[in-house]
Amino acid sequence: MSDASNYYGPVVNMNGGRENIGINYGTVGGAQDVEVRAAVNELRGLLGELRPHLTREQDRTVEEALPELTPDREALRSRGLVLASVAQIASAVGAVGQPVAEAVGRLLALLG
């Protein structure tokens, strides 16, 4: 027996699960935005690891910067001061901050 189904739009097969909502059509903006999203996620993770090594003032600055670190290319371009602050803190703490400084550099390179 062959399957002679014709599909002319989105096809969703749901086998169980809970709270399934909508269809993910992919990320708008293409591969570059996927790279920016990955770079932002990496930076946020590294900042989480760095925070125990920071002074109270440095930690407060990172805490305020985290909501500004979104995977939105245009928003990040306008938030250069936030990225500069994070890079400066990473440099100030020495070798333990090196991965954060490198992650900021990679993100800035993606932003152009």
C-alpha cells in the first residue's frame, strides 16, 4: 500500500506531548542571526561562570548588562557601551576573564 497524500501547507504530526503551541517556521534573518544567537548565548553562559570572581560593583554591572544582551543584531549594534563594559570587566579580572573577552570579540566581529 502506498501513501498518496498530498500536502499543500504546513504539516504537523504530534505524537503525544504537552503544551504544544504553534509551528516554528525557523529563525527570521537566516544563518547570520543563528550565529549571533549562539554568540550571545555563549557570552551569557561565560558571564554566569565569571560572576563569582567579580567585585560587587563589577557583578552589578554584569547584572545590568545581561538583559541588554539579546540576539537582535541591530539592538546589539546600538548597545556597544554595554559590550565595552563587559569586555573591560573581563580584562580587569585577568586570566579568568579571558574567555569572556574573547566571546565579546567574536560577537563584535559578527556584528560588523
